[in-house]
Amino acid sequence: MKTIYIVRHAKSSWEYPVDDKDRPLKLRGIQDAHLVAKHIVDKIEMPEVVYSSIANRALHTCAIFCRTLDYPFENITIKEGMYDFGGSSLLETIKSCDDSVDRLMVFGHNHAITAVVNTYGDKFFDNVPTSGFVMIQFETTSWRKLGDGKTVLKVFPKDLK
């Protein structure tokens, strides 16, 4: 069985004149990421591998979750392909995970996040919001052979407020 934890980066700020990859999180985004991470900490098994987009907003969200989960920062893998908005690069990154790994956590961007969640999970979401977390399990032994999965857990910030 393979399990993927999919997290959309927290709410980011457009306040600063910086490149898109450098945009920081808003205070609300930081608070929402902490809220969701604290909620899931005792509901999931520790991920074996964590991938994050290179974007500051995704990395900061990843850091918040990993600190809460007590996942070692030095084990986070930053993937250029996770800076994806359509979904094909995100999916390629997921499918390239070594088959010895059973639990993968990814931090990325919409519309890629929502597309992957809706393509592989059995529950439809109009939109996975910022700081949104979705857990999908697959009855397979190979990431390259992902098919229909089961959406086991969904946690959105608005559900916790």
C-alpha cells in the first residue's frame, strides 16, 4: 500500500515586489499551516519522504508541518518539478518516488494539487485551499502504477475554525 499526503502551500503575500518563487507567507497562512499541522499530527503516520516545491511559500509551509511532525529538516527534498501549476510535473515527481517508500508527503501549488487530488482520490473537491491537506491511499506496491486511490483524510483550515 502507498500513501500520499498532499499539502497546498499556505496563504502567501502579494505585498512585496519579489519574484513569484520568493513570495512569503501571510500571517494568516502561517497560522493556518500551524492549525492544520497540529490537527493531523496524531492522525497520520510519519512520512518517510517529504518533497517540496522550490518556492518560498511552499518551503515555509513544509517547514511548519515538518517541525510539528518532528520530521528532520535535513531529510526534506526540494524538487524543481514541484513548482508546477498544471499537475503533470507534480505527478511525475510523485511517480518517481522509490518503491521502497510507502508514505510520501508533498508540498506544492494549485491547480496541480487540486488536479492530482481529484484525479487519484475518490472524493471531489472544487478547490484544495491554501494549507489544505489530503491523504490518499493506493492498493499498489509501485508509485509508477498509481491508479484509483481512496481519500482517507481531508483537513482544510476552515474545518478547524
